Amino acid sequence: MIELRVVGYVRVDMDDDFVKANPGAVSGRVEILPEYVEALDGVEGFSHLFIISVFHKAPPEYRDLRRVRPRRLLRKGLREEELPILGVFATDSPVRPNPVGLTLVRLVKRDGGVLFVEGLDLFNGTPVIDIKPFRPDYTTESFRVPDWVRLDVGARV
């Protein structure tokens, strides 16, 4: 048995369609529940945080799928039949055996139990189960990604 606790909730002023169309470009807040506010002490010293969340709007049938097409490439002009079919662990799709999300955000400021952040890709009301600070040793100078990721992120890779 695994027991997870919700420590807060994401708050954004945009609807789900806007968030879907602008992943990683949404500003908002992470509101921490009162009993966990002291767990934020020292977090303001970090520029970036990982928000670990639960995809609370993912349909139950998503948990049974093992392969998907990276649908965000549709915004790049590809047709659905042109998208590769990939295992869910090779994507950041909300289709997963466990509906857990990982989002890297920039911390703008902390005001008590509220974190003002940029770079969200989560819907309003998304439960947060943990927050971890980003550290420089989490990066790598040498990495590879498949061609379909290069299409998605453009020249940044």
C-alpha cells in the first residue's frame, strides 16, 4: 500500500484549453495547505522547483494504456498518422499507469504558503504531492533525444 498526501494545489487563472495549448508557458500559484507551510522554509533561495502532482483530470482508462502518440506535435503541423507510436515512459503524456506529473517551474516569489511560479503545464486545482528544489547537479552536458522531440522543441536541442 502506498499512501500519498496532498500538500497543496495549483491555481491558474486560465482554462484547461489554454493550459493545453501553452504547456510550460503558464504563470500561476502553488497554494500549500496550512499544515505544510513550514516545509517551505528556505525554498525562496532556489530559482527553480520541481512540482510533483497528480493528473486529477486524467480518465481512469489512461492507466491501462501503454503506448501513445505524442499529440503535442499536432501543433507543429504533423497529422496524427505521422506521429510515432511510443511507450508512455518515453513521453510526458498524462497517459500513465500512475497519473503523476513532474513540472519544472521558475519560482518568482514566496508569500507565506503561496508560491508564485512561471512555467506551469498543470490545470487549475491540480493536487500537489511534493515539491523539490532544482540543483545544478541535476543537469547534464551530454544528452540525446529522439528526432520527434527535436521537432517539438525546435532549435533549443
